[in-house]
Amino acid sequence: MLNYRNEPEKMPSYDGVEKNYRIKVNANESTLNLPPLVEERVINRLAMLAFNRYPNEEYYSLVEQIAKNFSVDSAQILLGGGSSEIIEKVFHAFGGAGRKIVYPQPSFSMYKIYAKAADAEGIPFDLDEKFNLDVDAFIKKIREVGASLAVVCNPNNPTGNALTPAQIEKIAASIDCAFLLDEAYVEFYGQSAVNLVKKFPNLIVARTFSKAYGMAGARVGYMIAQAEVTRMINKTFMPYHMNVLTLAAADIVYQMRDEFIPRLQMTIAERKRMFERLEKLSGVEVFPSETNFILFRLDKAEELKNYLESLDIGIRYFSPNAFGLKNCLRISIGTRLENDEVFSAIKNFLEEGK
Ligand SMILES: *Cc1c(COP(=O)(O)O)cnc(C)c1O
């Protein structure tokens, strides 16, 4: 028997099962690869890399671009291998034995796992049946338990709804502990709270290239906070944790981010179209979304998931023990053609009682 420490065996695992579906709308990825113009520039850039050197210049080049875009100091930015790594490090920095981390549920299923990994107590705070957050009660809970970290995903995954910037500001202003705001989907919402960072020393905003920028495979995200916060969080990272391939590619993508505007607009328009069509189906409850996905509920959710799977369409089904998500399914927005096909399949399933 190998002598593992005790904790890993007790860790829950992430329940997203991955398979290459013909139509893959289960993981909130961008359905399109990089815009051709951007891809060409990325490939050219990769041809000039110094593979033999540690990636200093490439790291700071991207940091400076991001800092400039948000009019903050470059000392306020840290990069991570996806915002997953950022979130993990923030949990690590504020977690620890006997300490508490509060987050709404249902929300990103990884928060529970990061809390556990950080040896902290994860305290979920229930959203109501419409998945709205009672902001005052949430604040009260955070203060009551003496949390060291509060986390909010805005807009929220997997429910799709969003708090207003004023609500975010209220939370930041009303709690003393660190406040991590996960803005993985904010490009589809348009109302970021990054500008609040200068006002609130407890606020940490995490962003990612994985969703709006179609870079999930490259693993790149970043955080913005006051310089004293980034200085502390930076201590939890290993040196050179970002690789040069990712950094160089993300540097080009960020330079060329305007090229993504048309597809963001397409996704938002398609989301609206899908929402309206799904809403007309009887027996289906659709939840409004400010993201690149839509959550809906129907009695035969598991059967529908299986039916779509038989057509090689992958959508996200939630286990019946996932809080508040009984009979819920989540589909990410694909191309117009993909969305049409997914919708027709759902409609067929309902009409033919499959
Ligand atoms: C996708 C996602 C992330 C980040 O994913 P990365 O690929 O690690 O950047 C973070 N939070 C939420 C809620 C997400 O859905």
C-alpha cells in the first residue's frame, strides 16, 4: 500500500464528463475556434518563441496590456492557468483549517472542491427558487459566520442570471473579508465590476480567456485587485507557472480582442432567440441568462439528455443531488445551425414523448 496523505481520497471530483460530441454544448466553451485573422497571427508569433528561456517578457507583456485596458497598475494583475488556477490560489490564500468560505448555491461546483482543497469549511448560501440571491441575507451570513472569503460568480454559472453592479458594490462595502468575484461570463453581460477594485481593498475580480475568447485549451485567466492583495496571492504561485506558448498566444488574442466582438454579439443574439423558442415549449421552464448558456428545467431531463446523447449532442445534466438543480439541463450557445439542431431535437423529444 502506498502511503498517501489522507486528504486526496476524501476530495470530491469534478463531475463534468468529457466526450467529443458532434454538437458539443455541454461545457460553455466557445463553439468557434479563434477568428482566422487572430489564429494566423498567433501561429506566426509561436514560430518566433524562445523555447529555451523562462517566460518573463511574455508574462509581463500580457500583464501590461491588461493593466492598460483597465487603467490599473501592472502590480494589480496576476495571470493564472485558466481562472481556475486563480480561484484555487485565492481559496488557498484565504482558506486554512477552521476558516470559512461562503458562496451561493447553486453556483460553480468547483467552489466546494476548492474550499476543501484549501482545508477550509465551505459554507453554501441558498439561492431562491428563481435562483435570485438575497443580497442582505447573504451579507448577514458572511458576517455571522466570520468568513475569511466570500465568493460570487457573476453572471452565475449554471443559472445564468446576474447581480447588478450596485448589488456587487453593496456586498463589497458591507463585508470586511476578502470578496472574490468570478467574472468568467461577464463579456456576455457587459457590466463588469473591475472598476470597483480601486474603491474596495477586499475585492478580487477573476476573469478568463476560456469563454468569450475561445481559449479554453490554452488555459489562461487573470485577476485584478489592489497591489497589496496581488502581492500576497502571488506568494501562493510557483515561479514560471504560466508557459510561454499560452502567454504568447494570449498576448496576441488580447491585442486583437476587437475581432471577437461580432461573435459575442452573435452569441448574445442567439441566446435571446433560443430563450424565446424554449420558452414557448410547454412543460419547459427556462431561466433568463446573461451568459453564453441557458439553463432550463423539465420533468424528463435525464431522458432528454440521453436522447440528445443518442444524436451525438452533448448537453449538461445535473445530478439529482445538486442543490436546486433537480431536472435541470444547461446548453451552451453554439452557432445558429447548431442551436437550430439542438432546438429541433428538444422539440421532437417533447412532441413524440420519447
Ligand atoms: C469556466 C469557468 C471558469 C474558468 O475556467 P478556466 O478555463 O479555468 O478559466 C471559472 N468560473 C466559472 C464559474 C466558470 O464557469
